Amino acid sequence: MALQTNYTTQHGLSIQSAYIRVSYVHGDKNNLCIEFAVYPSKLLRDAGKPCVEAFNFTVSHDLEFRGNSIQLAYSEMKKRNEFTEATDV
């Protein structure tokens, strides 16, 4: 599971159809901290090349959350303005 979208790094590098994947999720009873890795393409990621950028954000959840935290991460990311056009890949 990953997302694909046009992406501009914090240094101004524009990547068409960047491959963005959850790289790390950790949390406690109230919050999940999610880290994403950005690759120029799935092909380069599969070839073992390093990501060009990583970013993270925290989402809150309740104690009753029993779902898949990775799916939650992608769902929450697609709610953000800069990722509303992202597609699942």
C-alpha cells in the first residue's frame, strides 16, 4: 500500500507521480505518530534507493480504535489539502 501524487520537497524539488509510503507508525492510547517516506518512483524504492524526503504528523484516535494503523495513516494523509489528489497504488 502506498500513495502516488505530484510532490514538491521542502527544498523545491518537484516530483511527478512521487511514490509515498508509510515508513513508521508508533503511538499511545490517544495518538499515532506516522512517518512517510517520499521516493521519486516505486521502481527506485524497490531497487533499494533512499527516499528523497521524509515527513511525519500525528493523528488522534480513541482507546476503542482496533483498526489497521497503516490504513488509518493513508486515510488521514489523503484528508490533508496537499494530498487530496493522491491515488492508492
